[in-house]
Amino acid sequence: MSMIHVWRIRFGALAMALALYIVRTFVDETYATINWLAGFETMCWMLAILGFTSLYLNKPSRALSYLNMAVFWSKCAINERMSQIG
């Protein structure tokens, strides 16, 4: 997917999520009873977050490398502890 499509999707999803948030918070009291609308708002937030992270975390950086190794070693420690327990 080209960068122009990601740009459109992330800003479109962010705008839709913010609009639905404003409606949910300030306007409509029955918003929580409409499950599909709440689900659509959640999907918009996730698309916006994934769009922005794909832009900013898709490049090599020292911080990303450090955090990647920290997650790897944490997972190794958890797996080792779980194997000792079970």
C-alpha cells in the first residue's frame, strides 16, 4: 500500500473516531446502546493508531531496537518461569 493511501486512511479514521467520540461524549445519551456504532468507533481508533505507528515505527531506530530486545528477553523470562511452574 502506498504512503498516500496510509495517509488518507489514518487521518480519515482519526477524524471519524474523534467525531464519534464527540457524539458519544457530548450529544447522544443512547450511544452506548447502539453496539455496532461503538464497535465502529473502536475500529476507527485502531485503524488510526495502526496507521500512525506504521508511519513512525517502520524505520530502524535505536529506541525501537532496544524495546524489541527488552520484549524478547521479558518473554524468555516469562516462558522460563512458566516451564518451572508447570
